[in-house]
Amino acid sequence: MAPTLTFAVRKQNQCWFPPVKPTPYELKPLSDIDDQQFLRFQVPFYFAYPYSPSMDGRDPCQVIKTTLAQLLVHYYPFAGRLSEAPNKKLTVECTGEGVLFVEADADVKLQEISNKLQPPSPYSDLFLHEVPGLGEICHSPLMLIQVTRLSCGGFIFALRFNHTMTDALGFHQFLKAASEIARGAEAPSLLPIWERHLLNADDPPHVSFSHYEYNNIPATGSSSNSLNHLVNPPNKMIIQSFFFGPNEIFALRNHLPKSLRVVSSTFDILTATLWRCRTAALHLVPSEQVRVLCVVNGRNKFKPPLPEGHYGNVLAIPAAVSSVEDLCGNSLGYAVGLVRKAKLSVTKEYIKSVANLMVLEGKPLFQPVQAATYIVSDITKMGFQELDFGWGEPIYGGPAKIGGSLTFMATFFMPGQNSQGVKGVVVPVGLPPLAMEAFIVEVDKMIREVGMQESHDVSGALGPPII
């Protein structure tokens, strides 16, 4: 995406900074949930902070660098490097080498770009530092940071972190601890706990659930050929963000029977809606199997609970599966029911079964027919937009982009607002051009056609949810 405003970002003082104090040299194996193939990538986040008179004279680059050097004493595995054993087992070698830090300046004011920061942002690549070989997770930095000072006195704090080390909740724990230290605390209020063995496979391992999320879904010949045309080259993808506020959610909820309307969450309804509309927009073969993978936090599934402060990956990606004709031919309630069933299947035993599968099958990566698989993650309630490093809360805090190999098949729900200031859920979606046109029509139709027996007047309240 070409920037709508041109400005220069000057990078300087690239350096490695280690923990401020010596830390133990250790070999720390990741869990059998952590080192799955689909988590082996860097996740880009950034935070945009406006100028604050109370911080006048403080250099955000120095504040962030000093803060993280102190924090790495507690989170010292992030200062190490990953290595892989022949059985694909990942281990952190706690070398204390540190994380990569880049200091930068941009000749732009925050207010000039503030409405273009959420994905798809034309500016995200300017604020995210990239190094050669970043895709190789072993022997590479586990975190990369760029702090960019803006001409107005504000700044952008951007990070890439290795997903095998932590999930979104663990990453928020890390950043919340950083914000506490930046504001004067000597140590985090919640100390980190490693304890990754708690999510390892059983001995002997045994798979006790059907894990459709890791099954191969064969494409029919016609679907496969048409999809190759749609998704190649990948740079032909269009990324568009959609806004769902209270009115839009209300309209979608009213497609459901009363029994589902009461118990279904916003996540259930939006996931089912997007899965259904995406499938219809791609014009797949009616008999083809499609699935949506829901990223589910597993922390509340463990009894006794995991130690407070555990920051590893504690997640599952259960799959809701349907044929195209059943998904698109039935009401929204059918899709919502499948999504809810998949989510509710996640228990401690389910997560342990995933760990067992990883060991028995050699850490399989689901081999998705890209159109047949859709992955949805919800970060609306994680608090990324509340992280205060002394400059107050960010005007934007969350994922910097969707891209790479996941552009077509993954999305996330994040908090946001529309141009009228109405708060809701923002969902970036990546699709080929023709499919995006059809997807917009499908979503708009779902919102405007309130399909319940009860009539609710929402006319005039709803518009195209594109932002």
C-alpha cells in the first residue's frame, strides 16, 4: 500500500542491548505447545504516543531502552537465542546477548498519520525494523524494537516478537511490566514464571481428541485451480478493515434464534459471519470442506491453574468444519453453532492432546488449502491500548499489520472506532480483488437483512462497515 503522506524516517544508533545486570546462562526448552510450526514467526506490534507536557525533556528512545534493559533481568530468556534439536524441539539458549534496538526520527506529526495507524496502515513498514534473515527464528534475536521520535514530540514504539516465546496475553504481561518500570517501579508487580514443562506432552503421549485443525483438507481440482489464480501473486491481495459497532452487532445477532441470541458472544457472531461471507465470496465448490480455526486462550482451563506470571503460549486453535453448501445454505445460526461447539471443546485435556499430537506426529503444520482455512484471533479485551510508559495511553496500540503468508487466511479482532467516534470491533481482512468486492456485498447484506421473526428498526443507523 502506497503511503498517502510522504515523510522521511531516519534510523540511527542500531545497537544490541543486554539485561542491565548479569543473568543466568541456561538452556530452557520451550513447551510442546510453544514450538508448533504455525507459531514460528515474528509478530509485529506498535504503539503511538502523543506529546505529553509532563514528559517534556525526556527522550522516549532512552526511556524505552533503559526500561527494557531493566526488564530483561526478569525476562532474560528474551535476551537469548533459539536452537532446534533434530526432533524439531526448540530450546532457548539464555546467552544474555540482548535484543536489537533501533533509534529513529521522522519528520511528521502524529496527528497527520493518526487515522492511518490501524491495519492496513501505509506507514507500518516505516516504523518496524527489518533485518535480513528475520524469517529464520533460530539464532536470531527474539525481539526487535524501533522507537521513532515524531516532530510533534510524540513517538511510535514498535516491536517484533517471536511467537514461540509467548502468546498475546504473555506479551501484554511483558509490556505491562515494562510500563510499570518506565513509570518508576523497581520491579514488575507480576514476576514472570517459566514452567513450560506444564504444557509438554504426556509420557507416553496419546491423542485423545480429533484435531481437525491439523488435518489436511484436500481441494477439488476446480477449487485448487481457481484459487491458484486468485492468490498468486500474493501482492495482489487487498487488505481492508471492517468496523462492527453496537448497531452492526445488534443486526447480526438478530439473525439468530432466541436460544443462540442470548448465549452467543460478539466473537461467536463475528467469526461465524466473516467465515460465511468469506466462503461465499470465494465461490468455492459446494461439496468442498472449509474450516475456521478459533484461537482460544487456555489459561482458565487448567485446574489447578497455571502459575500466575506464566507467559508461554497457552492456546488452542479448535476447528469448526462444514461443507461450503451447508455453511452458505443454512442460516447464520448454523455457523454460530459450529463456532461455539469448537470453542467449548477446549479443555486442559484437549490442550494436552495437542501437545501429544505434536510429539507423535513430528510437530505437523496444518497444510491448508488457503481458501478452505480461516484463522481468527480476538485481542479486543487484552488492554494493549492502556499501556502507559509515562506519556499516557497510546492513541493506537496493537498489531501493526497483517501480511506475509497469513494475509489471505488469518485475521484478528481488535478494539477501535469509526469516523464518528463510535467504539466497536475492527477486523482487517485480506482477499483477492474480486473476492473482496463480493465479500463487501455479503457482509453488507448480512447487516442490512435483519433476518429474525422480530422486527427491529435499524434503518439509517447502518452504513458500509469499511474504514
